[in-house]
Amino acid sequence: MAAGLGSRAVASALPWWLAKNAGDALYATMVMFGVGFVAPRIRTSRAAAIALGFCAAIEGSQAVHAPWLDAVRDTLPGHLVLGQGFHAFDLVCYAIGVALGVAIEVAVLRRRGPS
């Protein structure tokens, strides 16, 4: 979470495309690890599918603008979790973020060796 928020804080020092999209990718990485935290015995591929589905659902919900939902999005926690507006390219960022999470998990599991 800190890395995603930090990417916004140092946006002026990053290339524009990275500053704009790093937070979305890191959000998906965080969701991937969150799924693994909640269900530690889950297969990596299943955790990735759940994380990607969750992120896609959140992005899809951004196309919905019910007054109560927009009121939640106007709060800091609501904005951080639910976002503001639908952007199709965010789905690509989520896929990259989940892939990053998978790569990290696979690397850690390989380093640990057989259980």
C-alpha cells in the first residue's frame, strides 16, 4: 500500500506513464497478496484469478454512479478502495500488478525449496 501511495507522491520524478499507472498495478499486487493472506493454502493461479476478478469488479463498479456510492467514493478510504472513474486501461495495469504478485510469490516459493 505504501508503494502505491508513494508512487503518487513522487509522480513528478517518474515518467508520466509510470506515475499514472503504477498505483493501479501495485493495488492489484496488494490484492493478490491479500487473497494469499486470507487463504494461505490457495494455489497461486487461483489467488491470481480471484485478485484479477476482484480488481475488474471494482473497476467495473466505477462506471456506476449511484448517489450513495459516489458519497462513499468522496471519502479517502472510499476513493482508495473504490476509485473514481472507469478507465479500461486500468484493467491492463491490474493484470500487470497481479503478474508481478505471481512472480514474487513464485520466486519466494522457489527460494524456500520443497516443503
